[in-house]
Amino acid sequence: MFARPALAETPIYRLVLENHVFSPSKLRIPPNTKVKIIIENKDETAEEFDSFDLNRERVIFAQREASIFIGPLPIGRYEFFGEYHPNSARGYVIVEEESL
């Protein structure tokens, strides 16, 4: 009988959308790692998380949460925005090595 390797837990990161602004606007994640991003919409209207760089889009209804998985990604900067409020709801996923 072969032992199965332990499955590492997927790291979870959070984004909050409030007043049509994502916080944090710069979400830092490690390279070459699949991560889960939970997006909480505190606004009274729906928003669509959209990213051409990440090839993701997801509607987040008012006062709700939604999650997406991204990665593993190489080091770089990946833009995201709110489809319904693109001038204010903007940010970046920054993939970088952890600094000591």
C-alpha cells in the first residue's frame, strides 16, 4: 500500500468592495501557488470582478461574497477591475517572492 502525500491547504486571500473601491487595491500573493480569493461586496449594488490578465470574471451580488481561484502564476502584476465601476473599482494582484 502506498501512502498518499498530504494535501496542502489552498491559501485564502480577501478583497473587500466598499463604495465601489477594492481593498486592498494591491493584493500580494506568492508565485507558483494556487490561491483562493474571497471577494466581499459591502455595497448596495452588484459588481462584476473582471480581469483580462487573470482570465476571470465573477458577479458579486450586493451584500454577498464570491470566491475565485487563480494561479499558479509567475512573478508579475495582474490587473483587475469592477466591470460596473471601472474608474473606481481597480486593483492589482502582485505575485512576488515573500520579503524577509
